[in-house]
Amino acid sequence: MTVTVTTLKGVETKIGNEMLDELRMTIRGDVLTPEDPGYAGVRSAYNAMYPGRPSLVVRPSGTADVISAINFARENGLLVAVRGGGHSVAGLSSVDGGLLLDLARMNGVDVDPEARTVRVQGGALIGDMDHETQAFGLVAPSGVVSDTGVAGLTLGGGEGWVRRQYGLAIDNLLSAQVVCADGQVRTASADSNPDLFWAIRGGGGNFGVVTSFTFQCRPVGPTVAFAGVFHPVEDAENVYRQFRDWAATVPDEISALIGCTTLPASEHTPPQIHNVPMIVTGAVYSGDPEEGMKIIQPLRDIGTPLADISGPLPFVGVQTAFDEFFRRGTLRSYWKSTFVEDLTDPILDIIVAKARNRPHDRVFVIAFLMGGAINRVGATDTAYSERSAKWMVSIDGNWEDAADDDKVISWVRGAWGEVHEHGTGSLYLNFNSVADEAVTVGVESAFGSNLERLAAIKTTYDPDNFFRLNNNITPGA
């Protein structure tokens, strides 16, 4: 059969049986067209707005397959989307008509407990990694939802439950294996291709396909102190302010967040919060659990909670605690984030007002406590440049009906804009959606003075912008 595939030039080209057979001869994994039985089983994307309908799917079994797929796509000028975990809220791990390089089969995780390192393939999810590292009481700093892909999260920065003590995922990255646009495999580390190593620590998928990451692990768990307290939205002003005041007193071992949303009934959440607008406060202490429970106790003493699931918990359980908020393929999503120096009263007034007047139950208005180890890295030490703010505010538009697209997207933009006026001017690209915007939206704000250097590195490794379905950095002159 002949497959019609979208090209980098935006036009269509025909890929016939002979070319497909040649590709399949070089790929040990899967080469799928919409007519093949395995096509429907490709791991779905997180954002229901962007399920994608690729004309060709390659599911590599290893780095050699990735090289073959990249060479084939480049030689034929095909538009390529790379899917690690598929959790891009901007839909940048999906494509209509092009070639989808889906790394789901490459989900291996290998821990070296003596060196306290872990090597993770590019298709692994956070849950895959945590399962292996926690067997040795170790954590590779990552995210807060176990279904998130390690690759996309890391390449954008990676903020999780140990961020204030141990930094972002990129701050714990030791090396990566990258298949670049020319089909060459390069090791990116402090000693090998250091410019590429600098760029992939925050620069996203602009520079190639990362087939494996090696992280420094940290001794955390298997049990940690966890706070998970749910309050009625009517008490939002009091809860947000007391949370803010408590957060100003805590050590770096505490990473925390506060947010407002509504969840449907589920066996995984307390019945008291089912279909009830609520404020959730969450915190993790990455040291001694007994000491940690003392430090988080003030959160449990705020107001009259609807439910309280706090306690010493397995770290892998903490990592899945927020999975119910973000079920893959069930919600349409449009998010915007911004960094602020502090949660001042004017900012809290905006957040509380938005929390009480969300356009859909599943919209999530969140503030993440940052700082600590994150801010002990220089702004130019990695491509990720925001190293001064103490807080990140994210307006997560989530809804179910396509008829509500315009309403929710407009509301998110307005709410984000009000907070952004009080911010540092920067944003977090992992929480930066794209609807009718260009894929470059937010890039200049996110990278600041680092953008010029990133553009030069992009020119070195991808001068033709082959990797363009990402928070795109335009090659320099």
C-alpha cells in the first residue's frame, strides 16, 4: 500500500510499499500504518485535544531503530513528532499526517545502587523509574505524576517532590545519549559535547531524540512524610494565606503545593471530596519521616478539612497521589504558568478569586513552592534560566467537551495574564500550552538571555530545524 505523509514543507508525499519494506528491514521494533492491527494500540497522548493521527508510526526497540527512523524521515523530508511518555500538554508529542516516533517500547531502567545512579531509556515513565530506584531507597528527582514521561519532563526542567532539597531533574542529570538530526549518536555530558549537555537541560526536544538518561540518585524513602489535606473552597482565602505563611518557615527538605479543583468520584480519592470544589495542600519532607510529620502538622491544623490523607507514606505512593487529577486521554487541557518572587497579597487575591470562579470543575489553579536547591544553580548554568523565583503559579485548564474550548482557553489566558503581570516575566515551558499560537510562544520569556546561546547550539546540531514539534528554538544565523 501507499501511505501519504506530511513533510517538513507542509505538503504531502507518498511512501510506497518498497520504501516501507526497506524501512521495516532496518527496524527491529514496529513500523505501523493506520491499516495495521497494532496502530490502535500505540500509547495514547495525555491531552485529549491532541490525540494525533500520524500516517506512519515507528516504535523503536532501541537506539539503532531510532537512528534508522531519523535517517528515513530526514532523507524523505518527513514531519516528525517524538513521543517519550506523551504527556505534552501542548500536544507536541502528537502529529496529524506525519511520522510519530513513539519510544514506549524503550522503557528500561537500570540502577547502580553503589554509585547511586540510574540509567533510564527515553520511553520510560516516572512510575517505571521510581519502581526500580525505590528498591534501593533512592530517588532520581523527577515530577509529581507517575504517568509522566521521564524524557519530556526532564528536557523541560523537571520539578517534583524533592525539588527544594535536590533541585530539578536536569540538576541531577549526569549524561544523555542523543540521536541528532544527522542520525549521529552523541553523548551529552559535562565532558562530552558540553554545549549539547547545557542545551538539553531545559531546552526541550530541539536538539535530538534522547534515547537514555543517566541521573544521580538521592537517598529518599522508601517512606516519607506526606501532607494531603482537602479544604472547602469557601475557606480558600484563609487556607491559601496560612499555607503561604507556613511555607515561608519550612526547610529545603519540604517541597509543597496548593491548588483548587474538583474531582469526580473515584476509589482512589476520599469520598468527602467527590464532586466537591476543594482546596488541596500537598507537601513532602524528604528526610526523617517522624521529623517531617512534625513540620507539616501546621497544614493539618488549618481550618476544618473535608479530608486528610496525610501520614508517613511510601514514596511510590506519594508519586501516584496526584495521578487521579491528570488521567491520560480523558481531559482536554490548556495550561499556562508564571513565576513570582513571592505570593504577595495582591497575587493571592487573584488566585483565590480565580479558584472560586473556575469555568469548569476540572480546572486546577495551583501554586508550587520553589526555591531551595533550584535557586542555588546559576541562571546561565543550564538552558533552564529561572533560578530566582520562590513560587510558580500554574493555571491548568482541564475540561471534557470540545464545545467549551474557547471559553476555558480564554479564561486561562486571562487568569494567567493577571498573575503574570506580578511575576518575574518567566514561565515554565512544560506547563505552556499551544492552541492557536505558534510553537515558539513563551520561548523567549522562558529562556531570556540564554536564548541566543540556544539558537547557536540549535544551528550546530539541527540547522534545518528538523526537530520542530517542540517549544521551538529557531536556528541562529
